[in-house]
Amino acid sequence: LKLIADIGLVGFPNAGKSTLISTISNAKPKIANYEFTTLVPNLGVVSVDEKSGFLMADIPGIIEGASEGKGLGISFLKHIERTKVLAFVLDASRLDLGIKEQYKRLRLELEKFSPALANKPFGVLLNKCDVVENIDEMTKDFCAFLNLGAQKLNAFDLEPYLGFLHPNLTSDFENSPNEQSALFVLPLSAVSALNTHALKFVLLKALQ
């Protein structure tokens, strides 16, 4: 059985996925400050306004080799195969593994598991940004790594950090984004709820 959700959260253990889904949805997953807190997929309903909402899935943290069955592996990767948009949740505060390396390793696991899954529309969330002093510089460098132009975020009442929003998310442009081009790069904090309200509108637009 595969979960059917609109948004699938992808990240390493302890990246803050469970905190995020509990902050913006009705899901109440177990949360603790250690790896593999999440042992089963969580599904939450995100209400944007009275008329709009979507389903979000949080799967247990991915480890290297997950595509080959290591850790909780394939049994949970399959749960995001039916999602429409992937949101990579990266830990911006992590010192032993930078956000670019986190992203590369996560994407590699998805590509090895399913090229179709790896080619889904996606965005990137730089979590725990409230405890990172150089978050603007880090975001600018990450956007350059993805060949994106960093920009001051002000649409959807986002905090004025550097980040990236695809033109399709903020206007009526008809041209579709490249499959491998991020729809958004958004610094946030799931714990302090920084940018999490605005994230609902960003994700809703990404689904349209």
C-alpha cells in the first residue's frame, strides 16, 4: 500500500520533518531530538484557508543506501512515489554535512530508487535557519549551486531572507519550470514557526 499525498517531505533523520508537519498540519507525530524518531509515515492535512488545502506526507529519515534497502529503506521511499511535489528538508545548522552535500546525497538515493521519483517537481527548505548566523550567504551559495538566482523573498509575506521563488509561483506565467529546476528555496524554522505560515501558500502554488 502506498500513501497518496500532494507534498512529500524528504530529508535525513533529525532534519526537522516531523516538527514541520506538526507545525503546519493536523498531524501529531512523535518528536524528539534523536535520529529515527519517525518510524512510520505521517500524513497531515494542511489548511491554507477556508477553501484550500493539501495533504503532506512525512516519511522516516533517509540514510545513504536507503534505495538498496538500508535503514528503513525502500519500504518508505515508495510512500512518496505518488506525491505531486517533493520538498527536500535540509538541516542548515548541521556542521558535519553541509546543505549542498545533504541535497546531493538525498537526490542520489531518489535517483537510484526511481528516476521518475527523482524527476518530480521539487523545492528546498533550509530548516533551522534561526540558529544560523550566515543564512543569507549560505542560501545565496546554495542557489548558485542549483543555478538559480537568489532573491529577497517578500511574496506571501515571507521573512526578508534571501531565497528563490520560481516566477510561476508569484505570477501568471504560462511557461513550465524545467524538471530539474527548484520551484523554491526557502529558509525557515519549524521550531519557531518562522516562514511556516507563508510556506503553506508557497506549497499550494507549487501544486497548481
